[in-house]
Amino acid sequence: MQARAVAAQNSAEWDSLPHVLTEIIAEHAALELLRCYRTNSASSRRAILGLRLMSRAFATALSHAWKLYPPRTTMSTWSPRPYLLVSLEALPTFVEGILRLVALFAVREERFSTGTFSSLYTEIITSCCQKGPNSLSGPLYDQVGAQMSALAKGGALRDLTGERRALFVRMVACLFRYLDRYYVPRFRLAEIGPCVLAAFAEESSGVPDNQVAAQNTA
């Protein structure tokens, strides 16, 4: 409620700035928040929510970052501490958020900080290590392929060429390494890296990127 009040108070000031300037400020703010992304970080979630309410430029720049904070409902069955997991229904937007985050860093030819990588990797591996029907290994594997296909078709990955594309593939494969080690061999599936590369062949369909976001509710 406080974040909404602050946003409402300052939105007029932001709206008075030139649109190009607000876009630059919003993109910079989004990048800085993503650099220190932490799983289940309540402070980061509040910061992103507050900034999204500032203006349309901030809402646009932070729309994909918000996908990294989906509803978490399932309690971990193996962790010594109670741990909230991403719900099955929220996996599409969460995986899309991860892929867009990796793409953002790959375009800039940067790598995640140790904390950011560790946070995402822990989230993924914890989701995969649940017992029985609570394991999200299969849905995660399926969503990597589905979201890669949607993003590639929508043109969201058009800036990933040459070394940037290679860096993107390596980063995604590293984040989902658990699937390659345990889930993929068990069901004799293609590894994450080749699946990601295969999706780039679908880039020429010409579907606007804003239709990709429409497929997944934030």
C-alpha cells in the first residue's frame, strides 16, 4: 500500500520528463535490480513493484523482471528449512523470465554475479529434487523448449548473434544443468543446449515480440 502511494505521488513528475529519458532511466533501474536478483527476496519484489507503478516506461522495463517473482505455493519436501517453490501454473512465466534475463546479460556480453546465478540455480534444482508428483523436472524441461520457441518466433532473441548466442546457450545450459545430468538421460531426451540452439531456427516467423508476453500472464 505504501509503495502504491509513493508511486502515485511521483508518477506526475516522471510523466513530465521526456519519454526517451524515462525509458533510459527505467532500463538502467531494471538492469541494476536484475544484477542483484535473489530468489524469494521480499525487498527486491517490493522495489520492482514500486518502480513498476511509477510510469509506463518503468512498467515496460521491469515487466520481465517481475516474471522472476511468480507465486510460490508448494513447500519443499527435502530441504531442512521450509522452502516455497514456484507453482506449476507459474512455471511458464518464470522460465520466460529466466530466458529473458539470460538474454539481457548475453547481449551485453556479461555474466551473472555469483549470488544471482546461485539464487536461480538453487531455485531450479530445489524444484527438480522434490519427491513423486511434486517434482518439476518434466515441466521445467518442457517449458524451456516452449518458451525458447515462443521467444525466438517473437523476435525477442534477434540480438543474440555470434558469440552472444553462444554465451546465451552456455548460460542457459549451466542454469538447467541438473536436467542434463539426471532427467535427460533417464528419458533419453535432447540436452538443454541443443534444444536451445534448435529454437533459434524459428526466428524468421516474424511474430511481434509483444505477442510473446501475451502468451504468458505476468
